[in-house]
Amino acid sequence: MGAVSRGPCLDCPAASVLVERTGLGLSNPTISHHYRVLREAGLTRTFVEGRKRVVRVRRQEMEDRFPGLLEAILGGSSRIEAPSAG
């Protein structure tokens, strides 16, 4: 595993985008619980940006442990762009 990054991972999709794309209608407490489980499993990174936390999927770790899962969830998208600020 590489060095820990101090900024947002540009190769990693934002977890909120994944939640949005799945359309599961999950409550905030449910999402928070799952974010914690994924973070503890080493599958996401959390960054503080101002007053919010940004959760990013660690794409390589996810692909190593669950090959093809992100592609299946995202409908074949090879990459998700982070939403622009503003």
C-alpha cells in the first residue's frame, strides 16, 4: 500500500456519488454507519474540507478485495469525477 495522502484522492470516486447513484434512499444514520465500517475495513478515506468531511473510496483496495464491484455498481463507468466546488 502506498503512502497516506494528505489531500483528496483524485483517482477515487466520492462515496456520496456512489450512494447517490445506487438510489437506495438510505437514511443519514445508516450511511454514517456504513461509512464507518468501510473506513475501518480500509476501503475508504475521510478528509476534512472546511466544515464537512469528504469520504473517498480507495479504488485500488476495493478492486483488490472485490474485483469488479465498483464497475458493477456504477454501470461500467471507468471513473467518477468529483463534483465541482461552487
